[in-house]
Amino acid sequence: MLSCFSCAKPILQTTHQAKGVESHINALIEPLIDSSKIAGTTIGVAKGDEILFLNSYGFADFESRAALPAEAVFEVASVTKPFTAIAILQLAEKGLLGLDDDIRKYIKFDSNGRVVTVRQLLDHTSGIKDYTRSAIPGKLEGVEYAKDTVIRMIEKEAFEFEPGAAMSYSNSGYFMLGLIIEKVSGLSYEEYLRQRVFKRAKMQGTFDCGSILSSSNNLAAVIT
């Protein structure tokens, strides 16, 4: 059994509401740590600009018994996608792209004559196969391919359905949105988010993980 502990002093506002938040979170998390269902986690609760609760539980590493710090950095994986969507909508609001534009206006992609729109990439109705359900991840392992090369791999996969005919979650679509952001803004995906999203939102502990498929798909974040 693992003992539950905090590696950082809880940051709390001394209010009745904050105490209730702390008790509720402890009741939820401590059994999961004690039963080894999770290794560790950091929980933060804020209301407006006020941090009601910030604490960490468990281990960053089991073997070394390294405590998980409250400022631990976590990959947020597909939680990245809302940030990609924000960037696309910002560019659309400025008139730099249209949501119903054919994606081939911005990136080279052989759609076999199909019209795929920016909006369809956003809402997972493009029909473009999710590269994670193909052999592509295996080909990318340990190899730093150019982003255009990855697009060439994706376009060789058969469409799952005609654009707009159905909905199917697609990491490929959001990878392509990342490339559209770069094409339209003139900035790298990482730099665009840093300047136009994270800086404005004062998200100083959020950054790109740096992998070839990180465009739209892989950020890391810390509660700050």
C-alpha cells in the first residue's frame, strides 16, 4: 500500500469554502493513491483570480519514491486541441482564413478531389483517417520527419467517409490545423500559441513538447 502525502504545503484561502474544497478533494484522491490506482496527481481549484486550493499527492516516480511537486509538469495530450481551435478561430475572426475554406487553400493535401473545409477539421467531420489508427506512428518512432512528409503519409490513407457525412475523432485533422495556423500566421505553431494565447492568458507554465506531431497535439502544462 502506498501512503498518501503532500509534497508541498497546500495553498489555500482561509475561507469556509476553501476548507470544504480541500476536504472534498482529499476524500476523492487519497483512496486512489492508497490503492495504487494512480501514481500521483496535482489538483488545483480557482475561482476567478483566487486560488482556492493547490496541492499534490503521491509520487512522480515509484522506484525512487520521488515526491510529486505541486509545480509538476504534465503532458496534456489532446487537451491541446482546444488551444488549436482557439488559434484557428482567432485567425478567422481577423479575416485571415475562412472556416468554410477548402484546406487546400492553405496546405498541400491530395484529397482525391474531395473538398475538405477548415470547419470539418475542427469538428472531426472531414473523413480524414486518424493517423493514430494507422501504421504511421510506428514509422515516426525515433525518426524526425518533416511535417510535409507526415502529410504525405496521411494523404495515402483512405478516407473513412465523405467529408461532412459523419463524425470520427481525428488527430490528423488537428495536426493539419496546426499547419494551417503556421501558414496563415507566419509563425510556428508553438510561437503562435505562446504569443497569442498563453501570454495573454498569463499561462506561463504551458509550452509545446517539441515532437514532430506536436502541432496541435501535445502541450505540457503546470498549474501556476
